[in-house]
Amino acid sequence: NDVSSSVRAAAAEALGVVASGTNDELVCELLVRRFEDADWAVRSTALNSLVQVSKQPCAEEWLLDRVLETLHSGTWGCKTEAAEALGLLAPKNDKRVLDSLTSF
């Protein structure tokens, strides 16, 4: 929670590199929380890192649940990052994700 947005963005980026492909729940949770950051660069970096950390081709159910929760409860910036994350992480034709995204 550094005062500098550059430091927060760098930390989010480093988490993506260090935990790439691990699907680590704690790291994913920390990155999803960064969707609420006031700085757009931090939010964007957190999104990119979350995609790196998540095992591909699609995220685990717990991660999709957490991003869906964020989509419906966050600020506009947070919702934007959550929507983008769902587009990148959700399996094709996931009904919950489709329903959530079409509700806006």
C-alpha cells in the first residue's frame, strides 16, 4: 500500500512474473484487490498480472467467482478491470459470465 502508484504498479507487475502460471490464490486475491486502486495504471497492471498468474486457457472457478463479485460491487474503474478480466479468463460460453456481462 505504498503512497506511490508507480511502486504499487511495479509490485503488481512483479507478482505476475514471479507467480506466473501458478494460480496462487493469495496472489490472485491481492491482484483483484488492486482493481480498486485509484490509479488506472495500477489497475491495468494488476489485470495483466492476474492473467499471467492464472492457469490458462481459463481460470479456476474460485477466481471467476471472485472477479464476478468484484464486477458487481466495485467502483467504475474496478468494474472495468473485472469485465476485462472475465473476457480474458472465463471459458467460452460460460453462462454465469455471459449473464453478468449482459446485465450492464
